[in-house]
Amino acid sequence: MVSLTEQLKQFCQTLGFDAVGIARAEPLEDEQPRYDEWLRLGYHATMHYMERTRDKRLDPRLVLPSAQSIIVTAITYDTPYRHTNKPGYGKLSRYSWGSDYHDIVLPKLEHVVEWLAKMIPGTESKAYVDTGPVMEKQWARRAGIGWQGKNTNILSRSMGSFFFLGVVLTSASLVPDQPVADYCGTCTACLDACPTGALVEPYVLDSTRCISYWTIETKPEVVFPDRIRHHLDGWLFGCDVCQDVCPWNRFRKETRQPEFSPRNGEIELALEAVLSMDAEQFRQRFRGSPIKRAKLGGLQRNAQMLATAAECSQQSDGHAPDHSR
Ligand code: B12
Ligand code: SF4
Ligand code: SF4
């Protein structure tokens, strides 16, 4: 069986994945009390699916009853581009610069599913990339892809954290990998730098304070509370601050996927251009991009929030309201 696991890993490399690991499919018993506490404290905000699918997220056999193993893949998305913080522009988070990762990663994972069915006839497998009730980060940690950083992302000493995860639940019995140690040490750079205090304690994120949540996940008609609006730090869609400051991202690995390069070289958008865009322009421009998730209304709301926050800060004496943790 070792050789089949090795063959599988080699196959994953040929598909363009930067790392692959295996975890045993079993209930996430150690993680369960923390997950329940996270829900109890309302840190999932309006992402009610996190509550609805709680049981499945904590037990992969409720998703695929025959599951024996979980294959976890990582694919890097960083490019040589860097944000410039131009006045009048809003920053796009790195993961949204290129093509939608679901469209790139899922077909590769489907190849893995087909490969398993060919190698072990009768195998049942299901692939997900942020598309199902699976705790991808916890499986990545268990499969040795990296450790969970204090910013709650999975980090690797050889890749940094700018990578997407994908998983295949399978009835194949593969050889599991070992988790890696936590190399955050005494560092608290991400907690200190988060503009809105969303990292309420090491390894715990409160979505109700996270810029990524507000700019990507909320409905267009939702107006940001002042504690968010005044601290957007120029982010129009998503937020990379807690990863940008991470010392391990000095060792980040650039992507080999041309699809993740910024579309038209754009990593920031002019707020005025966003505010004057019509539905057809939005549809054409962001077809196949993660940004379409925000919808035109959401992107324009974000631009409006940024524009008015900039006006307020010009008028104020520069003292930010208290947003301490
Ligand atoms: C919901 C969600 C969000 C929410 C909530 C984020 C969060 N931290 O949970 C929001 C909208 C805010 C979000 C933002 C982002 N997301 Co997101 N998101 C998800 C999603 C769908 C589920 C994550 C989840 O299970 N959350 C539940 C909470 C409870 O999990 P947790 O944070 O890991 O919590 C655990 C820890 O707190 C731990 N814990 C508590 N105390 C302690 C103590 C110690 C010592 C340890 C080790 C652990 C620990 O216990 C908890 C339970 O296990 C996943 C895809 C998936 N299906 O898994 C993508 C995913 C996590 N997101 C991803 C990305 C890229 C992002 C952004 C970078 C996008 C952006 N640039 O704006 C930001 C990053 C923000 C951040 N700092 O986390 C990637 C992360 C890849 C990676 N390298 O880790 C994923 C995996 C998608 C993918 N397929 O690639 N996301
Ligand atoms: S994504 Fe931004 S707002 Fe969210 S925890 Fe990280 S630094 Fe804070
Ligand atoms: S910034 Fe420091 S504490 Fe935060 S994830 Fe990176 S190494 Fe860990």
C-alpha cells in the first residue's frame, strides 16, 4: 500500500499541486470543543452554514460513509506583484487576482478521483475545494501540509501560507502522514497587525471583526459598522494583512499556475471605476474571477465604504476610535 500512496503523491505533483499529504478519515474529536465554542461565541457571523453543517464538518464519514483516508492538496497562488496603496484605489486580496481557484483546483481533484477508481476499482471518492462541509485546514494540519498559524491559516516552512487547499475523501486505505510542529513560537505579528482586531486570541478568528468577511461574505445592502469601516486599510475585496506580516511568508513559493496571475495586471481597482460600473460591465470583467462572489452591489458597497472612510479620516484629527481587543 505504501507504493500506491507514493504513486498517488507523484500523480498529484504531475497535476501541478505543490504539496500533498494524507490523513486518516476519523471524527475530529480534539477540534470539536473548539469548533463548538467558536460557534457559541458567534464568531461565524452570518455564515450560518457553519452551524447547519457542524456534524458533517466534524465527522467525514457523515459526508462519505466509506471514507478511510483524506488526501489534502496545496497549490500556491502568490505572484511577484505587490500592492502599492495608490490613493483612490482599493486593494484586492491576492487570492482574487487570477482565475477562480474553484475552477482551477476542482478539475485537478477530479483527476485524482478518476485515478483512484482506475487503480483500485470500486473505490468511492469525493473531491472538495471550499465546496462542501469539510474542515480543510484541520485535515491539512493532520496530513502534515503545515501547521495552523496564530492567524488561523495553514502555514508551511517551504511555501508560506499563500496557497489553496483541496481535499479528496476516499474509501482507499492510504498511508497517513504525520502532522508538523507549530513554528509560530513567540511571534504575534499577525495579531498585532490585524487592522480590526479580528484575531481575538492566538489561533482564533472572530469573523464579525474580519475585513475579509465583511468585504466578501456580507450581502450588498449591509452597511459596515464604524469599527470596520474606519479600519478597512484600503481593502476593497478580502484582506491579506495577517499573511503579509507573517515572517514565514518571506519563504513563500510563487505559483506555477499562470491562471493565478492578476487578470490584466490588476491588483487594485480605481474606486470611481467600480462605482460607475454597470451590471453588464461587472459580469464581463469578473466572469471566472473570485470577485464575482461579491456581486456588483457588494463591490460597489465596499468601494463606497472605502471612499467615505477616506473622507472621514481627512476631516478627523487622525485619532482612530478604540478597537482594542
Ligand atoms: C469560513 C471561512 C472563512 C471565514 C472564517 C475564517 C476562519 N478562520 O475560520 C472568513 C470569511 C473570515 C475567511 C477568510 C479568509 N479565508 Co477562508 N475559509 C473559510 C472556510 C470555508 C471554512 C474555515 C473553517 O472551517 N472555519 C471554522 C473555524 C472554527 O476554524 P479555524 O479558524 O480553523 O478554528 C480552529 C482554530 O481556532 C482552532 N484553535 C483554537 N485554539 C487553538 C489553539 C491552538 C494551539 C491551535 C493549533 C488551534 C486552535 O480550533 C478551531 C476549530 O478547529 C475554508 C474552506 C473550508 N471548507 O475549510 C476557507 C479557507 C480557510 N479560507 C482560505 C482563505 C485563503 C481565506 C483568506 C486568506 C481570503 C482573503 N485573502 O481574504 C481569509 C483569511 C482570514 C484568516 N485570517 O483566516 C483558505 C485558507 C488556505 C490556508 N493556507 O490556510 C481556505 C482553506 C479555502 C481553501 N480551500 O483554500 N474564510
Ligand atoms: S484577514 Fe485581515 S481583518 Fe481578517 S484577521 Fe487577517 S488581518 Fe485581520
Ligand atoms: S505572523 Fe507570526 S504568529 Fe502569526 S502566523 Fe505568522 S509566524 Fe505565526
